[in-house]
Amino acid sequence: MTPLDDTRQPVTQIEIDQRIFDLYDEYCHSGTMDRREFLLRATAITVGGLAMAQALLPRYVQAQTISFTDQRIKARYVTYPSPGGTSGQMRGYLVQPTGTGKFPAVLVIHENRGLNPYIEDVARRFAAEGFLALAPDGLFPVGGYPGNDDDGRTLQATLDQGKLRTDMLNSARFVKAHELSTGKLGVTGFCWGGGATNFLAVTMGADMQAGVPFYGAAAETAAVPKIKSALMIQLAENDERINAMWPAFEKALKEAGVPHEMHMYPGTQHGFHNNSTPRYHEASAKLAWERTIAFFRKHLA
């Protein structure tokens, strides 16, 4: 599949019918709808539905905020062992601040489509803020992110999900123990990566100091007492699938005494932090990012 055409005219969030947003969420997460069906169904929903649907497909070139040549950072790809994972080996995008010394570590976990350019940009943003950031590619054992989200989503759905989570666990351990790391670990992730963040909070216990899941599936309530890290939960207002999990998760966090806070951003869609599509909500994304940086600085000091 060829790269997306980045010459498309931008369509703002306010111009898109909520039904198209809902259909896009189904397209991204159902695992049964391909791009052709998504566009056809959008066309049938409303006049202009096709243009709205096409606008929601990502424009990664326009979304880059920090260049890989930025003088504040150094970026490279690294490989490392991943016992029990998909292939026993993993690859990630490691970005450090320039200069010497050790830095608090942050694992940045991708959505359900592998390590795309948006997630790499997020890793660079963390490095520019003084963190050692690792963004693992869960698709590395099957050839890596294929260059487009459709094929990436299909590839990720074929993986053994337990082994994929093990690859994320080994990635967290790798960056925490890295020679440039202070040994303090924060984890953040988006969509599938948000759920993986909650999974790591349960699995790592006291080895993880802070987690910021963005619109991710909640941890199993019975496992919540294993969480020893502080959590900041970032939710979109219009995200019924994820938000339905919050009341039980919140109750379990309170009962277990887990330090946590939740922020729900009015008028936002699932994926509001991703600035490559009109789901992006600039004011909310900026505020969520500022809160995330402050949270990690507090808990990884």
C-alpha cells in the first residue's frame, strides 16, 4: 500500500459528523473492517461522509513536532533481548537528551498498529523534556511497522497478545536498566498502549514508579492491588468503549489505596492526543501533555 497523500485539504474536528468518528473507532478497533468498507459505510451515513472519513486517515508528515535532527536530542534504533516474547528479540526507538548524565526513563507504547511516526515523535518530545525515552515496536518480530496503519493494525492483530505484552514488559525493563537511566521508570501509552500501561503497572509492581495511560483499557480489578505506581488516567469525553471501564477501575484503585488521578477532556474523541488526524484536540492535547510531563517529573525525580 502506498503512503498516504499528505496534500489533502484539512478537515477540522467540528466539521466531522459524530457518526463518522464512531465508525472510525470501530474501524480502528474491531479487527473486521478494512479501509474500503470504512469508506463505503461512511459514504452511506451522510452527505460528505467520504470526505470526512478520508480526513480521519493520518497525515504523519504534517504532524511531526520535533525533528530527528533536533539539537536537543539524540535518537537511534536499538535491539535487545525479549525472552518469552514473540521472537525473543525486540527493537525500539531510543531517544535521549543531549549531554551527559543519567535521565529518568519513560517507555512510550504505541497504539494497535505498531511504531508509527506519531509515536516516534512523542518519544522525541519526551527526550526534549529531559527524559530517556524508548518507543518499542511490537511488530519488529514480524518485520516491523510496515509503513501504513492499515497493514500495521492487521499485523498486530495476528500476534499472540500475551507474547506482545511480554515484549512491552521486557522493553520496560531494558530502558529502566539502561546505562543512561536513573533507574526510575514511567510508562505511557495510547489506545492499546494505554491498556498496556495499565498491564505493566500491575505486572511490574514497585519496579514502575508512574504510569499515564491515554484512553486505554483498564486493568483487571482483581489485579489492581498489585499496582504500586502512581497513575494519571487520561480519558476522552466521547469514548464510550473505554469510559465504561472507568467506574469499576476507579473503585478498585480507591480500595487498593493506589495514588491516582483522572482527567476527562470535554468535547474530545478517543485519540485526541494524536495530532495526525482531526480527532486531535489541540487545547486538550496540550493540557494533557503538560500534566503528563509534570506528573513524571514529580514521580521520577
